[in-house]
Amino acid sequence: MHLCDDEGNKLRSQQVAPEIVKEAYARLLLSRGWVENGQPDAQVGTVCQRYLEHLKPSEPVGRNPRGTAKTFRDRGRTLYDFCYGYSGKYFCDGDLQKRRALGEPTRLHPGFGSLAASELTFAHVDEWLSYHPTWGPGGKRTRLQTLKRAFNFAVERSLIAKSPLKGYKIPRGVSRVTYLTPEQEQALRAAASPAFEEALQVCIRTGARFGIEFAKLERRHVKDHGDRMEWKFKPTETKNKRERVVRIVDPAVLAIVRRRLAENPTGPLFRNEKGNPWTAAMLSNNFRRAKARIQKNGVVLDDDACMYSCRHTYAKRVLEGYWTGKPTSIKTLARLMGNTVQVCIDHYLQFSEADNEMVWDAV
């Protein structure tokens, strides 16, 4: 893509007058059909493509991406579905071999990628959502946020004059604060393999994020102080880009970690039955299988109980003083979990006996 003067010659000099550059840019937009009534107006498909080009990581995405690679894949799937009308699983980023392996896709809806951005309406978005009745409020919210981000990016890059989704209401997020009772925990552990039982025990007792902390823990992260232990993660390794410290005093967990340090001096400490390092997907799948087993035996879990419920369980038990006999404040919990105080208030204030007592004291 080059800017040219009115005779078709490329503008190469940095000394070209701004007026000439603006005229050249306008000609480029017109030539690509990106201008309508004097305003930039790219096609929806072009907007989504440019946004994904901006997001694309330098490294291959792989089968189980995380971080920026996972963001690229997830948003790519959403925008592929929206533009072409096929399931997002067929988003392969130009990998024809992978596309063929998935077989011939079935069209779910007509797709909206050929529309000019100025033609896209709220009704089109509502229509798109109607083709996906299995998406819950959280799924709709995430996908609508992706669409809005793509069009906002296009405005910033002057591909379109304004976002056609400005003012479109996104459903409010509903926090999943599903925790496990001690009885449910014991039932899950009894139905799990030894390796996954260990994962459940450690995640519940430490509050570690199962994908980027528990599964990624290596010797270099562990600081053993004898009767206590710290897992220290650098800002580049954490969810919120701040140093994360997981503090451990439970003797059983200390013994487990030391055993894994001896068995796995290099690479991730925690591994499955086959000796392979855990991944977030593997842990989630094991949780679903254990959940299905115990429900057949009459042990009922909430529908949205998942591997992340281990972290919620830790939060609830810490606040209530389950392990220490002393309730803990929201501020202390925030430090223990590596969250902001506001995040902990939003999710866990309902469980905080210490903070509730402060409210009564104020009365």
C-alpha cells in the first residue's frame, strides 16, 4: 500500500507538503472503496481483517495458546463467524491444511463481512446473536466486546469515520463465584486420578490460578523458607502484569511441592499421570470428568462449577477463617490472591465476616 501523487508516482520524500499527503491518502481510500460521501467507510470484513493483523502475535498460535496468542485466536474466531457465517472453529489464519482437516463447514448465517461499515446496524448484530442460542450472557458479552474493539480500532486508523456499534448496549458481566463445599471437594478428589487429586488439593489450598500459576510453576519460582514457602512470578508471567507471590504454610502442600521439586528438577513441577506438564485445558477437562462422575453418584455441583471454582473456594475459606480459625479482611485477601481490592470486593465481599462486622460496628 503506497501513497501516490496525482500522476501515480509514489511519494518517497519526507519533505512532501501535508496537503499533498492528505490528497494522496484520500485517493487511496477512494481506490479501495473506503470512502463514502467524503468519509472513510471500509467494509466490515476489511475492518476485522485489519484489526486481526494488528493483534497477530509474532510467534505461531499453536494448539493451546495463552496470552496474546489466545486473545488473537479467540477474537479471530468471533470475527470469522461474524463476517463469513461459519463457526469460529474454522478460523485458521490462512492455514489451509488445518482448514481441510476440519472438513467442509456448514453455514450458520449469511455473514456480514461484505457490508460497508456505515450499513451495519444494531439489528444486524441482534440477528447474528439470534443464530447462536447456546451463547450465554458471558459469551455474548465477550463477543460483542470483540466487535466493538474491532470497529474502535478502525476509527483510530481512519478506516471508518465512526463506529456503527457506538451506543450498542453490552450485557453486564455476571461474576462466577461458584465455590466447593468440603463435602464436594472430598467427592471430587475421590473421583479423580492421583495426579488430578493433587492438583485440586494444591489449587484449593493456595488459591493459585490453575493455568498460569499452578501449571507453570517451576523450581525457579519456589522460595522455600522451611515452615513456609513462596511462589514468585515475574510481572511478565502474571495475569495483571504485576509481581505475584503465592504464600504457603500448609504442611501437606509444602510436602507435595518438595516432592515434585525432587522428581522434576527442570520444567513444570506438576504433571499428569503420563508425566506430561498440566495445561489449563487438561485441568479443565479433568474437572469436568470428575464432576460428571460424582453427579452420577448423587453429589450435586452448581452448573457453572469449574476448575476456577478452586480459587473461589480458597477466597471464601480464607475470608471465613476456615483454615486458621480467624476471619480475614478483603484487603488481606487481595494481597493473598494477587488481585486489586476492588476486584475482591466485587467478587467476595459477601463472604467476608470481618468486613461485615466492621459495618455493624459502624452502626
